Amino acid sequence: MNAAERTASARWRRWGRRLWRWITGISIRYKLLGMVLATILLLGLAVTVQVQVELASDLRQSLEERGIAITRDLAEDATDLILTQNIFGLNQELRATLETNPDVRYVFVLNPQGQPLAHSFPNRLPPDLLTANPLPADVPWQVQILNSDEGLITDVAAPIFEGKLGVVRLGLSHRRLEATVAEATRRLMLTTLAALGLGAVAVLLLTRILTRPIFDLLTATRAVSKGDLHLRPPVRMTDEVGELTAAFNTMTEDLARFRDELLRQNRQLAALNAVARAVSGARNLSEVLDAALRSALNALGCTAGWVVLREEGTDTPVIIAAQGLSEDFLSREVAPNIEPCRCLDILHAQSDWQLPILRQECPRLRRAADHHGPEACFDRHLSIPLVSHNQPLGVLNLALHTGQPFQAEQVELAGAIGRQVGVAVDAERQRRRLVAELARREVLRGQLLERIIAAQEEERRRIARELHDEAGQALTSLMVGLRLLEREVDTPETLLHRTAELRQMTDRILENLHRLAMDLRPASLDHVGLVAALRQYVDTYSRQHHLKVQFEAVGLEGERLPPDVETALYRIVQEALTNVARHARASRVGVLLERRGDRLVAIVEDDGIGFLPETVAEKDGRLGLFGMRERAEMLGGTLSIESTPGKGTTIFVEVKHAHSHLSGR
Amino acid sequence: MRREFLFLGIGLVLLFLTACRDSSPYPYVQLNVEDRGAVVAVERAPGKLPLRVAVAAVISPKATFDTYSPLLDYLARRLDRPVELLQRPTYAEINELLRTGQADVGFVCGGAFVEGEREGYLELLVVPEINGQITYQSLIIVPADSPLWNFADLRGRRFAFSDPLSNSGRLYVQYRLLQMGESPESFFDETIYTYSHDNSIRAVAEAIVDGASVDSLVFEALLRAEPNLASRLRVIERSPRFGIPPVVVHPALDTTLKNALRQALLEMNRDTQGKQALQALHVDHFTPPNSATYEDIRRMAAQVRGWQK
């Protein structure tokens, strides 16, 4: 394929595509019309051509057979006429043949020399004919179609008396045959035309029937695309188009339903959003409830409503917010000893209590009606449970006008609003509790600070006293002893006794100083680590207080912890043991220090009298406990106390511990 | 690619539909000619005048043509001139050709000869000898399954004559009836002329007529040619023997020609071509005639036709 051919081929393809686009772009009605008309036309043409060919062939055949029969008859008849030299009779015979057979154009007789004996032409025998259709010997007849100035001629030659007397030649004109074929063709064409006309009408009617549902569908589709989901094209037939229409209608219905659902959910979301926005802007519970009530009224199309909450602690239902209600109503309903609406109880009594209900017999509304107040127009209210963490907090009541319709959709929305408001109320309450807790802790922190300062003063006083009482006294004694020593220089036996006495005294002083230093901050903590320091402390503690203390450290051997952790744990255990010594009246104490994964756990337990952790007196142990907890929390850990009166006490400390100091070294 | 083929196909069909009407594959002839055409051929070839031989329709013209063609060829050679066979449907017409000189020599029936002889325009030239005889018979035949067993049974029946001038085909029956005091019109219900003996035989065989009188020579020759005919025919009467159909000429014919003709015919059995011609004619040979042989016929004709002696 060279370049020119490729170009030509591409052009063909381009034209083909253009034609195809044009064809496919035609309306289906005209496509069908075109198809049917083309089919009829093709069929008509095919039949016409077929009939034309076959009829012509048949007629030619029959013409030929007739010609052969006539010619052979003539040859037979001519034999005797020629043998009896009856040329006139021969001429008569030829004329008769010509006259009785309309298709015969000419007939003539040639003698064996090929010269004419008789012929049917008015004047002369055309010379062309003499040489045309020569008859071979021993052939019963010979047919040759000739083309002449008068159209086609079937020329039949038959020998007379086996050729001894010459040849009869007969010419049959095709004119009548052709006329017949032409007439048949004309009729077939007329029939085809009639069929085309009928076909066109039928197709137009049929396509109208066929395409009408399609156009209906088209219209409906356009309507749908513009957002109108109400158009339902009728299902006219049960064929594919009918099924399509039915499917379309189902789809449109589904679409409409989904859209309505979507809109409904959107409205709900908008309403919930409005509630959330209103509630989030509120600063306290009252504002939260006011905002929630306002939003709920707006979202549900109501004008009046109130919120009843169970009071914390007492669980008494109290009207805590109201909208659209008169002062009379409110003052009446908040008065003590008045029959409250039982809606909260009724709501919680039903199995599916998280769903809103309609209350028909509200005593509050009844009383309003009795007093002919402005609330007399309400005859029932919708009770929306306020729920948080699956716990009922209260109820939001929306008053409904007499006869005001209320739909399931609104009930659902009301439920959602109720849950949201419940969560908001709960959050607000939680916040309030946290604030209170914070305030309480602040107070404790202040007390601790005071206590620390006091403890420092106490410590200083104690050190001063101890220095004064013990070290001062001892040093004074030492001074006195030294003075005595000066005097007793002369008496060596006394001097030796005195020196021993002074050394003992110095030992005591040193021990006291050491104890003092240990109490302030054990030097061993810095030098030998937590475990060794605690073990040393526990030994001292055990001796001092005559208590059996079991100390155990697991997974911490030879390991140094961060200094703050070591200090904090040392102080917590020290405080705990101090408390045991002061209050527990225990006989045995167990101290466990254990590494559990990345955590450090310290447990101090005793078999003492125990206590109720909630009822620890403020000034006394509580501050100590609070200090311990503070220390634990400073390290990101927790401290818990388990104690029951008579069953001993366990203090459980857990702090996070990184391995930095183990790996760092 | 497929679409291109489609277009091509449609184009070809259209081309075929429009083109198939023109450019005929047949030879052309001009039918309407003014003066250029051929006229009817002159009947005689230029050169020597042909010898015209007239043969009476004893048998059908085609059979006659076949039978006599070798003879004509022989004569043409012997006489060195073209020979033309003249046939006419009736004996009377043959007689007329001979009488008026349109024919030179004639093969005629005994009945026709005695008629021409009486009128003075026929004379015997030679007679054929067939199976050693120069006589023949008239046979009365009926269909094989016919209930008729003798001539008298034919009364009131349909009967076929061959020719008005035929001896065996009519004159004998006329004479026979005259002897019985009857005439064909009174005796038969209906009579027809077949104008040749083989036609008469076929008419009986196909029971178109109830009976016919035919030339015994023709009858025997036909049965030889078509043996199955014999089973369909029955001969119920044989006439006495009559003079065989002779070869005749006009008495005024040029003597030289007459002699040449006679000699040619008499010498046929000495010539190869002549022998073949005699064989075709089923004739042994030609012999000089004896006028007395035809006396019976002359007598019967005189009685039947009421001749005045």
C-alpha cells in the first residue's frame, strides 16, 4: 500500500465515519422507516429483476418451442407442396402461418441451393437473413436469436424433407414478449410502490406507537434532570420499553424517596447543628438548657416548652428552664407541694425509654387550662428524654396546640435533639464537677504549702532543739569533760578513764548528728541508690519503732533511677512508714519495690487498724496522703489507697520509668 | 473496508441493470430493405433444359421422391441433362402435365394410361417387371379386427378410393359393383379419395374407413417396410391380374428423346447406378411394353365410364 492508497483509504474511512454519524444521528422513527422502505424496495427490485429474468427466459423458451413447432409443421406441409411444385400453395401456407401467429415476423423457404422459393416479405427478402442461422446437416432444427432493426428475433430453421428440399426459416419477433415482460415489470413496480406507500404509513404508525413511550421517557428524564421527580411516564406496553419505563418509574420513586430522606436528614442535621451551635455558645447549665430549648422549639415548630432535670444527689425532678410560658404558670408549677408531671417517670417506665412520647394527661397543662392561663391552648406535650451515657438526666417537654399534627419524622428529630441536649447537660455537669474538684485541690494545695512551711519550721525547730538539747548538751558535757581532763593531767589513771568517757560521748554525739542528717536527707540515696537507701532506712525504722518490716526489691538490683524518681519514691515510702508508725498500730509492715515492664511499683502494706480513706481528718493524715499523691502525680504516676477498718492498709504507687539511667551508664 | 465492498457491489448491480439492455451479443440483420433484397429464385437452372419426369401419386409425394430420386439421377447422367421430378396430387393433373407438354415422361397408373391413350396423348414407353411379372392386382382390404369377410359385407360401409383415375384404387371396384348392379353411391354409405395407395392403407389400418381397394405392389412394398402394419390389416378379395402401371410419353415427343429414354430405361439393369435405381424402385428391370396387357383395364374403363367404341 503506497502513500496515495493510504490517503485514499483514510478518506474512505473518514467518509464512512461521517456517514455513520449521520445515519446514527437520524431519529429512530426515520431509521425504522428507512429500514422498512429499503427492505421493501430491495425485495421489490429483487422480485422484479427475478421475474423479469425468469419471465423473459420462460417466454423466450416458449417462443422458441412454438417457433420450432410451427417451423417443423411448416416444413412438413411444405414437403408435398414443393414436391408437387405447388409454389402458390406454399405461399398460401406461409401467409396463413404469418396471419395465424401474431409473433411470427417472417417466414421463408429456401431451396437446397439456398435460394428463396417463397417468402412472406411484401417485396424482397432481406439478404442478411439468407446467411443468418445456417442449418447444419442432420439437425432437426436450429434456433438463432438475431438482433434486427425491429428488435430481437428468434430465427428457427427446419429442414424440409431432411434438407433434400431446402429449409424453412421462421422469424419470431420478441416485441410481444418484451411488452409482456415490460408490463409485468411495470405491475411489479406499481405493486412495490404501493407496498412502499403502505409500508411507510404502517411504519410511521408503528413507530409512533413504538417511540411514544420512549419520548415519554425522554420527557420524564429531562424533568428528572431538572429536579422534578413527580413525572411518571405511563407503561403502555409490556415489552422492553415497557420494562424500562417501569424500571424508570421505580427508579424515580426511589430517587424521590431518597431525596426526601436526604432532605429530612438534612433538616434534622441542620436542626441538630442549630442546637449544637446554640448549646456550644452557652456558658453554664442554665444557658445550655435555655439555648437547647429554644433550638428544639424552632426545629420542631413549637412555641412553648420546659425542661425538667433530676437534681444531682436528690434525683428530684425540677423545672430548670422554660420558654414561651407565662410567669403565672411558672410560679405555680415551681411551688412546692404541687403535683408534678409524672412524664419523667412514665417515660422511664416504658421499655424503649430513650424515645420521645406524647403525654396527653399532663397535670401542669390541665392546671393551666383550669386557670384559663395562656397555656390553655395546649392539651398535650411531647416528652423528649435527655440521655447521656445511657443514663436518663431529665426530660425536655414541648407543649403542643390542640390538634397540632406531629409526625414520626419530628419524633425522631426530637429524640436526636434530646440525646444531644442530654450530652450537653452531662458535659456541663461534668465541667461543673471538675471545676469544683479543681477548687478543692487548690485548697488542699494551699494547705499543703502551709503544712510544708510549717513542717519546715517544725523541722528547723526540731533540729534546733535537737542541736540544742542533744548536741549542745553533749558538746557542753564534752567541754566539761575536756576541762576536767585539763585538771586531771596529773592523775594518769583518772585521765585514761576520762578520755574513754569523752570518746564515748563523742561517739554518741556523732551518732546523733548522723541520725539528724539522715532524717534531713539520706546521703546514701545519692551514693548507693534507692534500694540501698530504703533498705538502710527500713533497718533504722525497724529498730527505732520496734516493728517487723520486710523489704523486698525485685528487678532493680544495681540499677540507678532518675534522681527525681528515687527521691519521690523514697519520700513516699518514708511518709507511708511514718504514717504506719504514727497511726496504724501495726505489728508487721511489708515494703515491695518492683519493676513491672516500664513501670515502677511501690507497695507499702501493714496489718494495722486500717481506716476509711474518705474520712481521713483534714489536718491530720489527709495532707500527708495528699502530699504522697502529689509526688506520684508529679512523676506522671498514680497512688491509690486500699484500706478497710480492721483489715490493714495498702498503699499502691505506680510510676512510669524510662530505662535511660540503666542504658545511659 | 467492508463498507467499500458494499458500495462497490451496489455500483456493480446498478451498472448491470442499466447495461444489460444494450450491446446485444446476437448477429444483426436488417429486416426492412427496399430494393436490395433477394427475389424468389428462378425455378430452372441455367443451361440445358431439364427432362421433366411426372410421377403419379401412387404413393405419397415424399415416398415418391425417395423412390424415384436414384432413377432421376441415373437418367440425368444417361441423358446428360438435368432431370426434374414433377408430382401432382391427382392422376388427372399428371395426365394434364403430359397432355400439355409440361412433362416429358410419366409414371402413371393403368387407369390413367387408358384414359390418356383414348384421348390420344399417351403412349406406352416401357413397363416395369416386378417379381418377374408385369401385372399386379387390386386388393380389397379391411382392418384386421373387422367383422367383414367378403366384398359384399362392405355394403353400407365407408370406403376409400385412392384416385378417380386409379385402376386398382377405383376402377376395379366400380367395375365389380357394376357387375353386381350397384354403384359406389348406392353400395357404400360414404366414399373418400386419399390420392395415394399408402394413404388408403393407413386409413384402413387406423379404421378411418371400413375398407379400401389398393395396389398390390404398394401394399406388399409397404408391408415389407412396415411389418407391424400386416397385423392390423386383412385382405378380403384379390382382383384378377391387370397390366402393371407403365412408363408413358406423349406420342408427339421428340423421337430422339423418346428413343434415348427408352434405351436408358431398358438398359438400366446393365448399369451399376441403374441397378441401384431399380432396387430403389423395387423393379426387376424395364421391358418393352405389350399394349394387350392393358386390354382388361380398357374394357373395364369402357364399361364403367360408358365409352362408345
